[in-house]
Amino acid sequence: MLTGESLIGAAAVRGEGKGFRGVNPATGKELDPQYGEASAADIDRACALAFAAFDRYRETSPESRAAFLEAAATAITDIGDELIERAMAESGLPRPRLEGERARTVGQLRLFAAVVREGSYLDARIDRAMPDRKPLPRSDLRLRQIAVGPVAVFGASNFPLAFSVAGGDTASALAAGCPVVVKAHPAHPGTSELVGRAMQSAVRASGLPEGVFSLLFGAGNELGSTLVSDPRIAAVGFTGSRRGGMALVRIAAARPEPIPVYAEMSSINPVLLMPGALAKRGEQMGKGFVGSLTMGAGQFCTNPGLPLARDGAGLDAFLASAAEALSAGAPTTMLTPGIFAAYQGGVDRLAANPKVRTVVQGQVASGANQGRSVLFETDVESFVADEHLRDEVFGASSLLVRCRDTGDMRALLEDLEGQLTITLWMEEEDTDDVRQLLPVLERKAGRLLVNGWPTGVEVSHAMVHGGPFPATSDGRTTSVGALAIRRFLRPVCYQDFPAALLPEAVQDGNPFGLWRQIDGKLGRE
Amino acid sequence: MLTGESLIGAAAVRGEGKGFRGVNPATGKELDPQYGEASAADIDRACALAFAAFDRYRETSPESRAAFLEAAATAITDIGDELIERAMAESGLPRPRLEGERARTVGQLRLFAAVVREGSYLDARIDRAMPDRKPLPRSDLRLRQIAVGPVAVFGASNFPLAFSVAGGDTASALAAGCPVVVKAHPAHPGTSELVGRAMQSAVRASGLPEGVFSLLFGAGNELGSTLVSDPRIAAVGFTGSRRGGMALVRIAAARPEPIPVYAEMSSINPVLLMPGALAKRGEQMGKGFVGSLTMGAGQFCTNPGLPLARDGAGLDAFLASAAEALSAGAPTTMLTPGIFAAYQGGVDRLAANPKVRTVVQGQVASGANQGRSVLFETDVESFVADEHLRDEVFGASSLLVRCRDTGDMRALLEDLEGQLTITLWMEEEDTDDVRQLLPVLERKAGRLLVNGWPTGVEVSHAMVHGGPFPATSDGRTTSVGALAIRRFLRPVCYQDFPAALLPEAVQDGNPFGLWRQIDGKLGRE
């Protein structure tokens, strides 16, 4: 039963003020219950509990921390269909998508359990003492990574499970040994409460200090800014708009002790349709492109918003097939009235741009908050001349740019800001052209794909869901996949420590069985 | 022969304006030649060359990049005694110290050559395709770290070799595959030019693009701010004052594309003199403490500025022995008139504080810019009440705080900002007390030492020379040791790439012989 309360450590606390409710975007109707706003005292209490839990939680053994992550996965699964139904009502997303997203969310927690057990993230290193070295002896030096401290996580609107209360930021922060204070996204409060209560029960069942997890509700910006300003918060995870992410970056930088903000923000995800591929299978690519563009009403960070192609019969075939697929596509309910309005505004601006031609639109909307998908096109000079054409339009809108040659593509890409993904459609005869482009692609994006579509983001060891600014606020990181744990760690060196005080990760005898660098050489001794 | 020119790629370029000269701090006399100021056009040219060199340099093979770092080490050694003599004249530092620093500098370049050859920094990961996985197949995903781009390095005043033109920031950035543009510290321009010319010759001899290394001279702040603002600069390395570091952080954050700044800034390096150790060897510790405090006129980031101890016979013995050693110590020439003036100002403020008692001073100065070492003391309440007592006084000044018990120490440390080091002097009987303190120590510092002095910083695999803010602007990093390379890398994922386009690090067959994670399992296949 949903109560509309914030979850602060082991307690459930009714918020203050007028509060807010979830809204079913398909009907526009408000949903029960009402969610109060977490007060300054609530935020303070959540941060105090997180800080109080930190020293103990970060030193939990690999096995017990991994077991906790697995218990969280089980507890989320155990919510059962109530979770899927509430998420459907709050997001307008269809059942199969949300069932898949739940599987992704619990799979992610289990992946991080495996990462914790494997232990390479601890980066354990031992440089043995050299008492007889000349001119000076060398001390015994041992390094491990430790958790940075309590982490504030902001739920994202577009993945009510996988990038929300127990999503990638939470899973990777908990795996690193950081307590987490989540600000629920106000677009799916009921879904958040359900998952939050599952997390709360996993903390309790695992015998961990209650402050390891808290969940706060609030509709405005104040909760988030108070949370990021709290001196006990050591890092921030966020997925959302560039404006929202940069606001948090500025708050974090202005603190007496600045802290890192990992904001995944804005990307238009170029797709390079190389001539060989267009010639061979332009038609098939057109269909695939529309599938990727319109999936989930286009509400993905990796939505293919910028196809680049050279004129020719292959492009004609691509466009004809894309037009056919797109025009047949039914409009889809978007996540919130606000997201729908922003989408419509972005589409209207492109449609009104004299240098932009509307290639094809999807079917006319018939219900509330339904986004009508659209493909625009322009030429490379117009694109390069008008920086507004690079703005992300969040939703199923894409702008194809006609290029004269690979040189045009290269110049356009070189001029672009950082991206989460860049996709190549190519055949073997395109290899030399792609090889010329590759250095630019590597500099501009966190993930490069060949002959696929960017909208699937695998949760695995080698995934990068990140990229140079403004794709993320910190291009050295990923928010999806095993490497996401590194965002919440910092190295500590122990010099000439007595054995009794050394942490297990760097003890002689290697009690955790870790891969460690001994004098620079990796091994398992 | 020194010419006073900036080194821009392969060229030597005379600067503009009134320029500046090195000054011998021991005599106050100016040294030849005159150094002009690098112009905006010079900075632009250095950045353009660095950017032009980047794509090629970052893809050099491990062997060729390592050989280049070793060639740089050899070229610096080959300068011979001219380097030591010039550095002595410009810094006031004695010959043995500078010979040791040169050994450290070339050893550091060689360590990074080994790191490049070993290749774990590339973090190579392969998740194999699972075409038959249900409900969705998995793509082939491969991850490696690539260099972030050209790096701006600021030479530090206090290590004219090891934290300067070819110091730790330069060595780690070059090892990562980043071209470097150095701003020479105006306190040692001749030393900088000599090392810069050695670097220039190593670039040439290694057949690398000239933009891999440039060295710019300038006396004011404008060169640095223009350099950090340049859109082709992707990261910044800095060692110096908190004020200077934070100025660069702000410039970097205000860019259209913000970039990371790795500034190693401010630390007072607490030393916990535990009761058991004081009782057993207070006298010996007093001597050792003064040795560490006064070495190099105390001009180390890790200078022991905050001893903490409990009253008692052991502390009396420590203070008596420290007083004897300190009062016998001759004053030492400081690096620059500015550093001497700042030191004197800091000491005068402490001496004038009614809550601070002067325990002992070193001998009176007899020459220009000589710092007189000093040990102050205060009680824990006064220390906690007056935040000015936590300011770093760069030089051989230290403030001992008398604590009543371990609880006092813990409360004081908990209230302190981040530190590069915290040192423990302890005996076995202190173990339980130290165990209570350890979580705080780990949260507050990058390196923890037992029964040693913090002023030696080993260049090795397990070293951390970093720490929470304001010790550094980015507490997730170290500026010394092998892990320093990570500051200049970002991950890129290659999805379903054809073999012909995959970088060697993640090719089948493992041509570089790297340790790689295959489906999350570390191995050398």
C-alpha cells in the first residue's frame, strides 16, 4: 500500500506543504496518494543517517555487500505486478517495456554484486619495502580505493526503474560502498515509493545501518539543491536535462568543499549513413532507423537525432522506407505533460526554420500528451551555420543532414559538442572513409557503434554510457555498466602500516583473493 | 646556451613585452637571460600544434611512446651539471637536493614508460557477442581508455624539476597519450628552458609531431588563464597555492566546454603523536620531526604542520628534543622573495595570536630571503575555535595542538578539511586507539603513514599524492605515482566493430599482450 511518505532510514515520514501527486499522462488524471514535500529537517536527517552509516557500510565484506545488492534485486522482483502497473499508470510506457526495464534494473544490481565479489575495482596495489635501497630506503606502500561518501541520486523521468530509485547510479554507488539518498522524480512517485520500500527492506534484512538508503519526495528544485549543498553528501548522480544537470554542477562547485556531479545530460547521437551501406541496404536501414527513433516515443538519451548522409539513390531509398514506416507509426503517449510540451516546442521551432524541410510526420495525435514523430532534413551549410539546429529535441524527432562527402561529415562532427553515441552504417567498401573519420568519432563520443542502433544500452563490463561534455558533465566516466562504480571511489595509500591495521584488500596473504599489483605486476598472490 | 625564448613545437620564439628574469633568492640578484612574455598568438600556436599532434600521438604504440619517455629522461640527464647549477642559482636549493630531484624526475619518466608498456591503464575490456540471447541478443562490446586531449601543465615553484616542465603532470599526461603545453614557473625560467629544450629534442629524435610538447614563458596570470581557456586544452595539471588553483578551477568551469583541473593545493598534514610512542621514544621523535619540518626550508606540500599530542612526560621529552634541534638549525634560503614574504606573514600572524605560544625558533636569518623555522603550540579548544589556525603556512612552521585524549584528536580531525597526508606515531599499545581513529583518517587524507615522516613522496605504483579538497581539487586522483595517468584518460566503447577498425588494445589475439577483462574475467588472452 502506497502511503506518500518519504523513506528516511528505517522510518517513513509524511512530508509538508501542498505536496503533489503522480499524473497518468495518457489520461491527464491525478493518481493517489498525495506525496508531501520532504522538509529541510527530513533532508538533514537522511544525510545524517547516511553519514552515520558510511564508515561501517564501506567496510562491509565483498560477500555481504554483494549479498545486499542481490537482496535488493530480489525485493524489487518480489513487488510483483503492482510495480509494473503503477509504472505504466505513471509513465504511459507499455507493459513489455517496463517488464524489460525491471529485468534490466535487477540485472544491474546483480552485475554490481559480481563486480564487488571480483574486487578489481579496489585497485589494490602493494609496493614492497626496500630497506636497503640507496640513497634512500623505500617504505612499504599499499593502495586501495575507498568509497567517497554518501551519494545523492536524482531519479530520471524516462526510466522509472533503471535510472531511478534503484537504477544505475544507486547500484554503482552502493557497490562502491556509498550510502545513497535518492530524490525521487516527481513524475513517478508511486513507482519510486514501491522500489524505495523494497530497498528499505533489503537494508533491514541485510542487517545494515538504516542510513544506507533513504528516499525523499519533493516537486520543486529546493529539495535537490538542499541535498547537493549538504556537507555530508560527497558526490551526485543525475540523468536529465542539460539545464537541470548544469544547475547541480554549479551548486556543487560553489560549496565550501566542492564535490563531483555525474550528470548525463544531452546528446543528439549522430548516425553516419555511409555510401556503401546506403547503396546496399538503404531501404532496410530506413525501417530500422524509424524503429530506433520512435521506440518509447523517442524518449531515450541515445535517440538517433542526427543522421548524416550523402545524396544518391541509396539515400532516396532510405528516406522512402523511413517515410513509409514513420507515417504509419501511431503517436505515443509521452512521459509527462511537461516533456510533451517541450517536445512540441522543439518540433515547432524546427518546422518553422526556413532552412529545414519536414520529410515526414507520424500519425496525428488522438489522445493527451501524444508525441507525433517527425523526420526533418537540412543541408550541411545550414546545419553548421545555425547552432540551434544542434539542440537536443527530447522525443521522436530527428534531423537528417545532407552532406556532399566524407569531408563534410568530418567537418560537421568536428564542430559538434560531445555525444553519448555515434553510429556508423557501413559496408566493407566504406572502411577507408570510416578510418579517416574514426579519430574524430573517438574524440566526440563515449560509444561508437557499427551497423546497429544506439537506443539499446547493454549493462555489462565494457559498456560506456557517457561522453565528452555536454553528453555528461564528466566525460571520464560512464553511468551504465561495471565501470560506473569508479565514479564513487578515491584512492588511499597506507605507508608502513602494521599488519593489524591494514584493510583486508591490501593485507599479506590476500584474504579477499583479489587481483593486485605487486611492485607493478598484476597477480593474485 | 639559454636564449630566453618560448619553445613552441619545434621552434624557439622570442616573447613580447618587458619580460622578466630569474632571481637568485640567496643574493637577490637577477639572472640572464631576459624572458619575454608569450603572446596570445604564441599560446594559440602552441595549442594548435598540440591539437594537430593529438590524434597521431595518442595512437603511438606502447613501445614507441615508452621509448619517447625514456629518451626524454636521457635528454634531461644529458644536460649535465649545467642543469643543477642553474637550478641552484634560481631556487636557492642545495646541490644534493637538486641532484636527488633530477634522479626522481628521470625515474618518474621511466616509471611511466613501464606503465605504458604494461598497459593495464588502458583498462581493456571485451564483452563477447551473444547472438542467441533471449529476449535480445547482446552486441560485441569492447572498451579501452583513450587520452583526453592536450593538457596544460603549470610548473610548480617548489620542485623546479620534479613538479615542473618534465615533472609528474607532464610525464603522466604524455604517458596517457596527451600532448602537453607547459607554462613555466617564473621562479626558475632558465631551469625550465634547459629541460624544455631536452624535451623538444626528445620529441624530434623520436619522430613525433612537434606539437607533442611546448613550453611558454610569462610572469603574470594572463598566460595561464588564456591557456586554460583555450578550447583545444582538455585538462589542466597544477601544483601550487589554493588561491591559484581555485582561480584555474573557476576558469575551467566557466568555459563553454568545462574541463577537469587537477590542482594540488593546500595541506597542513596532521601528525598524531600517540601516547605509547611518545612514552617510548619522544626524544627521538622530536629530532625526526624537526628534520622533516625544516628539510628544504619546509617548502613541501607534505610538510608536517599540525602535530597533535596528549600532555605528559613523553610530550615534554618530544618538545625538549625538538626545541634543541630546531634552535640549532641554521636558517635556509627560501625559493623566492614572494614565498619568503608569505611565510613571514603567516608566522607573524601565528606569533601575534594570543592563543598561540611560540615554543622555539630556529636561528636568526643572516641573508636574503632566509626563513627562520618555528614551532608554535596551542590547545585543542583554541584550535577548533579559530579557523585561521588551519591555514597552511608554506615553510618550516608548525603548530602543535595539545589534546586531552583520543576523543579530542578525533573531533579535531573530523572538523578538518582534506589533507594530502596524516601521520601516526604509535606503538603496539596504541593500536586500539588508532583503530578508532582510522575511519576518520581515511576520509580526510590520501596517504596515511605510520612511524615515518610525510615529506618523502615515493614515485611508485601504490603512491597517492592527493586527497580530499582542498588538498586537491579532485580527491579521486593522485598527482604522483603510476595512478596519476588515470587523470588524463576517458573510456570509449566500440560496439560491433569490424576487426579492421578495432584499436589494437581490444583486438582479438591481444597484439599488445595486455591484461584484459573478457566478460568480466581478467586474463591475458
